[in-house]
Amino acid sequence: DYPERPDAFLAALSAMEAQGLTVRNSASIVAWNARKTYLQGFATAGVTGIDTLWLDHVTPQAVGRAFSDLDAAEIVLKPQIGAGSRRTIRLKRNSWSEMDLLEGPLGAAMAQPFLPAIETEGEVSIFLFGGALAHALRKTPAPGSWFANVADPTFLAITPDSEMLAMAEAVAAAAPQGMLYARVDLVRGLDGRLALIELEAIEPYLFLSFAPFAAERFVDALEAALG
């Protein structure tokens, strides 16, 4: 429940480190990753991302502007601090109402154009252990859904192609160093290129049942991190 109590969560991690405990990923990395404004740093570093508007609050006026500013027929609203697609909603231009916003973000939010590829080819997750490629997975929403992580999606272990690997390497190079684990989520944008959805460095499900060989790679990364 850390998205609902981020301050308490980060304070607890910092307190553990202050007591001499080793936290992986570190409290500083978790604090950086907790609010999705970290994506702005990747954009500055040249990593292809999704066009994003950052909102202090979700209001009808802000949503109306988002459709215009993003030049989008559909948009997605997400909390800036969130997990598991909670309070994430999809709106269509000229067919939404203020009532729809009741299911959306309660505080600071982000607005992005909806990318149709999420419904067809899904999203790709590339897992990095110790900064190196461990394994990769394609997540496809169930028919009639557009969420690739909830509501019975299909998971398939894949061998990442050169474009996926290049994106993962660019993300790893631009991210804070010293991560034990991270998940790089990618989706194909309107221009046909892969774009970064997020870098999950707090609580990614590792899908080791789909790639059992990667468990040993996680152990190797942990041993290396502990010296």
C-alpha cells in the first residue's frame, strides 16, 4: 500500500538504513522511483518516452486541455505515485463526463495519449539484475481489456530483439546506478518505435516462473551487490 502512504514508506526504509541495515534497492533509489516524474530525466537523456502532461490535480478543465495539448483522441490518466494500475483511467474525447474522473487519480497525476498497441501487441517487460539483462516477457491484455498487468492478461517469455535491447541499455545507462533489480516496461508508440512506459525499481513482480534460469542470475547479482 505504499502509494497510499509514500511518506511513511520512504521514512521506514531510511530508518532501516540509519540502523545499519542493507536495503536493496536503496532508499534513495526507491525515493527517486516512487514518483513518476523521474521519467522527465529519461526524456532529457534522450530515451524515447510517451508524451506526458504533469497535472497537480485532475479537473475537468485540465482534462479538456490534455486532449488538446496532446492532440489525442483518447488519453490515459495515472497517479504520479501509483502501482498496479490503481486509479488509472482511459477517456475518449467528447464522450467523458466529470463522473468518470471519480475513478481516476486523487492527487498529482499524469496525462498521456492512449497507445493502441497496448491492446494488440501488449507491452514488453525487460528485467535487469545488477544492471544486466536477465530475461524478458511480453504481457498482452485479455480480450476487451487494455490493462497488461491485471484482469487475466497473457504472459509469454520472449527473446528481446535488438530494438528492445537498445532501449533497455539506454534506460539502464540513464538510471541511477547500483540497482539490484529493475523492470523496464516498453510499448510501441504511434510512430512505430518503442517507448518507455516506466522503470519499476520498487516492487516489480519478477515472473521467474516464466524464466527459471533467471533466478540464478538474480542470486549472482545479489552476491555481487553484497560484495
